[in-house]
Amino acid sequence: MVNCKDCLKDLSEYLEGCLDDELRRELQAHLNGCHHCKVIFDTTRKTVELYCDGRVFPLPDNVRLRLHSALRRRWEKKRA
């Protein structure tokens, strides 16, 4: 079962379509039931699309890692 931490960890891969079908379905099921993760995913997806003029491009590794770290810190701060 996928939890919020897993969702944040797999955010980039999910948006890039790089997850296997089973994990993608599990993440989608979690997103359907978790408003907080859904907002993060939708906002990140929209930001990338707007920034790239509607075209989704893979993020460079260093950007993806910084994004994951920032999201993780914010999520942990909110949960505390």
C-alpha cells in the first residue's frame, strides 16, 4: 500500500510516466483518497506544464532532488 511519503518520493517518476503499471495504479488510488497529495501532484504538474508551455519535460536530476527535498521538508513541517 502506498502512503504519502511514497507519493512524494515518486512524484517526478509519476509525472514523467516512468512508473510500472502496478505502482502507478497504487499511487493513483492514493491520490484519489488523499486531498493533500492530490493538491501537491496537481500543483506540481500544472507548474511544470505552464513553465514548459504545456509540454512536460523530465526534470534534471538535481532539480528533481531539490524539489523532492523541499516537498519532503514542507510535508514534515506540516505534519509536526
